[in-house]
Amino acid sequence: AAATRAAAAVRLQPSGPRAAGGGRRAAADRRRLAAVLNGVAWSPFAIGSSPNAGHAPDFAGFVDTDAPLMAEAGVNAVRTYFPIRERAVLDVLWSHGIHVVMTVFYDSGYGHTAATAVDHVCAVNDHPAILMWAVTNEPNYYYTGGDWEADAQAVIAAVKAADPSRPVTVPHGELPPAALAARLAVDVWSANIYRGVSFGDAFDAMARRSPKPFFVAEYGVDSYSAALGREDQETHSEEVALMASAVAAASAGGGEGAAAVGGFYFSFADEWWKYAGGAADEHDTAASWTAAGGYADLEMHEEWFGLVGARRQRKQAFAAFARATRPPTPTPTPTPTCEDVLRVDAGGHTCGARIEWLVRTQGIDRALGEAQVAREFPRECGPCGP
């Protein structure tokens, strides 16, 4: 965890208003992110609780269980949809090498303002776990407050004034249009993408629309199969592995040449409150929406997206995500032994023949013969040395 934390601690520097040379500045911002975002969306609602009933996520109640599980899966960042004001929660996340992309403004229709966003920022902006501020969530799909772009611009400006040290992102629903990508004063672009197990041309298309760093704010799939009428963890784990691998491949190295700087799987845990027509204490099997394509089952059961269940039992996808997002462990090269080089030619005679000659004609111990041949022919017979 310490190594992950040290790498992730390098900040993206906000780019500020677009100006001449903005492309160069965005490239510099991209280089400053030393760690690829290997994240999960985190909204820890207990079974029976729901934001629709006025409840807030129980960050403090779940962090001691969730942070070690996330670290086990290789997670180095969480994306929240509510602000975390409890510093003890941030302390636990930080101790496990986990950063936070924190939403500080969701929708003015919910009473959120630039002032409330700044209040959330100033409450914790000195904490090292905070990596980035998020403003809204796919407002082009769902926004009750009127002109979401005008609201977002005002909030972004206020947040940057309060904390110029951290970047600000707007998680758009799918890729933002090129005109919006150039117009909105974000430092980093992000998008919720549900195209199936492949992202298609999303990474290349976003690179053409904006030189700013980009990450996938949400990607995911559910573990419940409408076709089978039951949970299908096998297919779920296969699809999670494909998507996580695609994000990792697009983000390889996190440097200037990478198409993305990572992504966030949605979501860490099953959330039983998600189905609008259901009860928050029941794991509903009704679909919340239907995907356009790209998945084995197009019916999306939003209460079943987790890598773990609501009671934190690991699904098969938990291990699949961990394998897909971690670089493969290199196979160690075996250290050659003297036996391996006995038949190697060394100046017209094999290493073995030279050793045998010393033992037979000079009457020396075999170990001394091996050491002598290794000294005389270190490149060919070196493994025979002490």
C-alpha cells in the first residue's frame, strides 16, 4: 500500500482557463499523474437505507471493512457521489493507499450551490487522500436544476478559487461533445460509459475532442441474469475482466501517450436501494434499464453491479477485477547452475570436459576444478563458480 500511495500522491496540476499553449499544459498535467486510477465507485448504503428516504451513505460505518477489501483488489482510488466530511474516514482510506475523487456538487435542484461545494472543499482540502473534486454526475442525462452547464461553470470556478492545488472534473454521460469539451473549464474530463465489454473508439474519440487528461468515471455490468432468472457470477466475472483490462490497456503507464488515466468500476458493492420500484431491504431482480448492446444480458439490474455483495461477500468478479487491473507478475528467470552449462563450449572444449580434465590429470578436488574453469571462462562457465 505504501508504494501505491507514494505513486498516487503526485497531483495533477489544474490547468485553469484555456489559453494559448493549453495543449502543452494538458500534456504536462497528464505526465504529473504518476499512478493510473484503478478505482471503484463507493456509495456504502446499508441494507434498508436509501438516499430516496433521506439517508446518507455510511462512510464511517463501512470504511474499516471496505478499505482493506479494496486494497486487496488493487484499488487505489474511490469515486464518491456524496462528500466525505469525516476525516477519520479519509485517514483509513489513506492508510490503505486509497485516494478520493469526491463529488462536492450534484444538482442545484437538490439545494446544492457553489457555496455548499466550497464548504465541502474547505472542510477537507488539507487531507492528502483527496485527489480530485467532482462536479455533478452525468448532468446531460439527469439534472433538475435548470441550466446544468452554467451551474457547473460557476461551481468549478468557486472550487478552483478555494483549492487551486487540485483538479476538477465533470463526469459526463458518455463522451462530451467537442464544443462542450473545449468550453467547460474542467482540468480533467471523465465520462460514464456503458457500451458493453468493449469501449469501441471512446478513447481515441476523446483524445480528438480534448487534449486534457481523461478517465472513465463509471463502467460496469450486473451479476444477475434475466435470461437465467438467477445470479450468473461466471459471466459477470468474465465481462468485468474484459472491461477492466480494456481500461488498463488504454491507461498503460499513465503517461503522455496513454489514451486515459484510468477508470472507476461501478460499483464496489451491491446497493439494494437502486431499483426505483423496489424496497431498500430487498435485493430486487427487476431491471433498472436496458442496454443498447455489448453485454451477454442487456437487462441491467442496478442492484447487482458490485464486486462484492451488500454484506461484503466477494463475488467471482472481485478476483477477476484484481487480476485484470494489476500488471502480470513477471516469471522469474531461473538462475543457471553448473549442470546447465556443462555442455556449453568454452574455447573448443565444453565446461564439463575442462572440469573433468583438471580432476583427472591434475588430481584436484572437483569443486576446485569447477571454480577454476569458472574463473577462466566466466561468460560460458560462470555458474560453476562458488
